[in-house]
Amino acid sequence: MTGFLLPRSPVASLDAYLASETGGLGLQRAQEIGPSETIAEVDRAGLRGRGGGGFPTGRKWASIVAQPGSQRYVVCNGAEGEPGTFKDRALMRANPYQLVEGVLIAAYAVGAAGVFICLKASFEPELEAVTRAVQEMQAAGICRDCQVTIVRGPEEYLFGEEKAMLEVIEGRDPLPGLFPPYEHGLFATRPQMGWDAQASAPGRSGSQYSNPTLVNNVETLSNVPHILARGSGWFRTMGTSRSPGTMVCTVVGDVVSPGVAELDLGTPLHQVIETAGGGPAAGRSIKAVFSGVANPVVTGDQLDVPLSWEDFEAIGSGMGAGGFIVYDDTTCMVGVARLFSRFLYVESCGQCSACKLGSEAITERLELLEDGSGTEGDVDEIVSWLSRVTDANRCYLPVEERLVVESILRAFPDEVAQHLGTGSCPRPRHLPIPKLVDLLDGKAVYDERQEHKLPDWTYAK
């Protein structure tokens, strides 16, 4: 099918957006049917979060409304720091108006006192596009009942973690808190373990408040106007029964033409790789595919898996945010394990000692294995740390460390054995971490500074 989220050419003005088939109609219908029916319609559509977890969006909105609290907020997560992922930036460049409309519908549905759209400060084209969309919609009177604030955040991977994102909005570093946003949201004055109570908001006194906060990512919210304008039944004509709709996928790595494409959920992974990335180079075969650095490896014999949460779960992996990193048969999988482990190690915030110390130890021993100086004892130490790296974790990062590294050791034991005591890697090759700076016309530009990043979030050069 032809996707509805990615137009053939960018939508450059509000007038062009309102002249499109559904522009503005989603918010109009939401206001006609009211907040509770708006949430019910999103729930009937079966829309699931496109940020990685796949949680049912309507259920998430309803849980925010059900939480006690005098003020609620909506946060749009546009940080997109997952390696191999560019879909949210592609959406904001192509049509920022559908995102802003989706944000406004969410704010109306949950009764939000304010909205925050969070992007990395380095996302200059996306910031320009979203700022333009908000300003034009405000000037047209569309945003007048809801204050929209655009937040420019840091480069760190954890800025995209929802609890850490709230910290950044409040002016602090991206260090994940203990409680999820629906329990302890923005500008909360209720003291919780690990937090200091804040002063009450101007004009309020007496009881303290938790301020339940809804966090959804760019692609999730961009779907909402289309669902409201066309109906939940229309949305369910695409995808599968448990994973309805389309997904905007990124494909990078060992492919002919890295890119972004919108495909129906249920599309086989090999077709996703062909459509969005042009497939592997001639004469090469795919050895492994990773959905970012968050889920177990998908091996080359599993490429028929349909693009859906349930089918990826059935093969022991996860679909993540639809960003797929492809490696062909020239790749050293011990090197991939080291690459991903180091990324997670340096991006760990250090609040949880098992995460920081464990990811460091795992990375160091993978480095020894990769250069051929590792031993069985190093493998045993890696396995030992994988069992406890998640102890008392505040966020999902150490879970990613365990899932990715453990899956590689299990899927490619022969490659691990080939490195033991050999003094060299049998498949030497430089592997850059595929953290995307840009993706345009079949060319992926990776962040070259990432390999020089240190575990204290400074850079060696």
C-alpha cells in the first residue's frame, strides 16, 4: 500500500496540510466526540507505541486520565538516539503538522495543562520544521487552548528514556528517576523516594501533586490524526490483528541503499530490508539483523519473520522502534557484541552500579576476545556479569546489554570459540556504531564522535 505517514513530497506549510485529505480533521473530530470517546477510538484502532515497547496507546492514555492529580502533561519524545533509527526525523522533516495535530489531540484527550515536544539540539532541520508547524498552527488559532513548548535536549542516549526526558524538561541532566511518568510526572510536588519535593506551582497551595504525564514518541502521535479522521476500522485494514497499521522502518548497515520506508505491519523482514535498504550487496548474504541495540539478534535464517510485535516475540526477539541494522557474512559477531556493549557502557549514566560496572567489564572482556587474546575465563566472566548487570536498574539500558550480548554468544558460539587464544580476529573489519546523523538519498552518515565518547559523557578528542 501507499503509506499515509510519509507523503511523496514534504508538507511545507499549514495551508498545504489543511488542503490534504485529512489535515486538521482528526482534531476536529476529537473535539466533536469528546475526550473519553477519543481515547476509546484510539484504543479500538489498536495503535501500539512505535517507540520500542509497543504498548497499546489507548490504554496508556486511559491510565493517565485514571491517575489522581490536578494537572496532567503530554510529552512528545523526538530524541531518537537508538542506533540504526531515523524514522522520527524522517517524519518530522516530511510532515511536522500531523505530529503537532497528534500532540494536540492527545493533550485534549487527557486534559493536559501543557505539552512539551523534545528533540536533540543537534536535530536542526527537525527543530526548524516542528517550530514552523507550531507557530503556524498558533497563528491560525489551532493551538490557542494548549501551550506547546519545544525542548532542545542533550546528545546522550538516555535523553530518549522517558523518566530522564522529564528531568531534562525540568532543567536537569538526563538521569532516569525511579518512578514512571504516569506515577510521578512533570513538576510534581509530591515527594518520592529519590526526589526532593518541589515548591507548589504558582497559585496552588495545600496538597502535593504527582502530575501524571503522558509520554509518546513521534511516530505514535503522527498516527493519531489519521485514526480520528478516518476511523479505527480503516486503521485495522492494515497490518495484523495484534499489530495494526503501518510502521516507518529504517534499514542501515550492510545494505546497498540505506533508507527509510513505510510498510504495512506483517511485511516479512527480508522485504523490509529490500524495500528500505536495497538488500545486501551482490554476492553477500545476511548473517544478522538487530533492531537497534535493544533486542536479541535475528539471524539470517529468520528473515521471513513478519514485521509485528507478536511474530518477533515468537522468535525470541523484539521489533523495537523499527530501526534495523544489517550485517552480512563478512562480519565478526564478537566485534558486533563489543561494539554494542561499548555503546551501552559509555551511555550508561552510572546511577546503578551493576549497570556501569557490569557493562564496563563485559566490554573489556569482549575487547580481549575480539583481538584473539581472550580465554574461556573471560567468557565465563561475561556470562556472570550478564546475570547481574540489571540489578536494581532504573531504566532499560542494562537489559539491552544483557539481551544483545547474550543472544550473540548463544547464536554464534563457533565464532566465539574461533577467537580464543588465536592472537587475532578471523574476520577483521572496522565496525562503526550506526548512530545516525543523517540519512538521505541512500547514504547513511554516522556520528564519528561516538567512538571517542568516554563513560563520563565527555570525548577523547
